[in-house]
Amino acid sequence: MTTRARAMKLGGHPALVVMPEKARALYVLAHGAGAGMRHEFMSALSTELAANNVATVRWEFPYMAAGKNAPDRPPVAEAAVKAVWDAARAKFSLPMFAGGKSFGGRMTSRAHANLGLDGVHGIAFVGFPLYGAGKPPSVERAEHLASAAGPLLFVQGTRDELADLSVLRPVVEGLGPRAELHVIDDADHGFDVRKKAGRTTDVKTEIATAMAAWMTRVMK
């Protein structure tokens, strides 16, 4: 299996591609607000997905590539999502899924709702940020999901401080059978778990396995 990341530009944005030899799908993976495509979590998730024969394209938003701290405004971020998606779709012939970690996943679904990601089989969120840190629970950030057509997968931790499950579950259920929720026990928004949880499976392995199984169901 090939898990070495290959650097390239897609739609004018820096990207890293991991292409396993028996790839059966491709996941375009956008990073979270505070860390770029080379972060350990992003790298490990790509490796675990490759073990499940899912290729990945990790890429960076303009602000991260420029070394800035403040995330791009939604119109800029959405345009970047669209540009990378279109370039990846032109370059690769695999069934394609979109999504990302936190901010990256939310901007991806916004881009699909507002601009359209042609040919997308589904969107997988790795920690959907339903509301901001320290903010009271709300569902405004999920309102656009009704316009983001197609299957949706939410992978969330039970201790996610940006999406309490009591608030997120009704959002997912309200989207109907096209939306699924996979819960990671004891994980916070960064998918860290406490030692006392006594996990025997790495969190990234569980996430990748759940995502790959969902992709298989979607592609049938």
C-alpha cells in the first residue's frame, strides 16, 4: 500500500495526495481553523483511510497557505473549496467525497450548498462545529445543510464542546435518512480521549473505518 503524500497544486491551492494502490474512492479533506493539512491528525487520518483503500486530497485554505491566523471569510473559503474540488475531479477518476475537519467540513458543505460540488457522492464531517467555542448552543451554522444535497456523515465525539449531541442529534434527524451520525465515545472536538476511557482502538482508525463503511454504502 502506498501512503506517501505527493505534493501538488490543485485549483491554485497547495495539496497533498495519498493514493493507495487499490483506491476505490477519493476524499477531498479540508483542514480545521487552527491547523493546516500537515497537522498530525490530518496525516494520520489520511494514512488510516488509505488502509481502507480510500485516497485523500488534503489541501490548504488561502489564509493558512499565507501563514495567517484568521480564517478566510466564507465567500473566499467556499471559492477555494470549489476550485480544489473541480481541479481534483478533472485529475482523478475515482468516486469522490468531500468534507473535512471542523471549519473545513463546514466550509465544504457551504460551498456545495451555494456553489455546487459537481459529482460529489457525499460529504463527511469530522467534528462539525455547530457553534463557536464558549458560545451558547445554536443551530444557525447547520441551516445551510438543507441545501447541501446528497448523503451526509457526521463523525462527532461525546465530549465535543462545539456540538453537544443533545443539540446535534435533532439536526441530523431533521435532515432525514440521507444523514448519519457516528459517535466516538469520550472524544472532544479535537478527537482526543482521556486515558481513563480505556480505548483499545485508535480514534483515527475508528473514524476512517466508519467513513470507509459509509462510503461503501453510499456507492452501492
